[in-house]
Amino acid sequence: MAMDAGTIERLIREAIPDATVSIEDLRGDGDHYAAHVVSAQFAGKTRVQQHQMVYQALKGRMGGELHALALQTSTPAS
């Protein structure tokens, strides 16, 4: 079963409360999304660490309910 954009956004915001999150359904199939997540919590972290934070927020749903997520992360200043 596919995951909807609202659920993705909610899970990220629950784990990273200050995040600004934008989600785009790339194919209109509820299975391939792009997400841009901006958070001050990413400051001082590598890109890999930032992405790991987002994947942890999704609580193991990557590869199952959520097939593909093109992820872009940044801090508010960048």
C-alpha cells in the first residue's frame, strides 16, 4: 500500500519539529516522491547524517509503503 504525501510530511514534522517540509508526488502514483526538508537541526551535520535523520523519521517505511523518495535537505541559512 502506498503512502500519501500528508503522512510523509507528518512523520517528518513529528521527528523534526522545526522542519519546513515540501513534498511532491513525482508520478502521481503515490509511490515516487521528492521531499525538501529545511531544519536548523541539520546544522553541523553531513548530508548523509541529515538524510539519515529524515529516514529515521519515516520509521522504516522506506522500501515498503514508500517506494522512492528523492530527498533534498538544508539548513535555513543555506
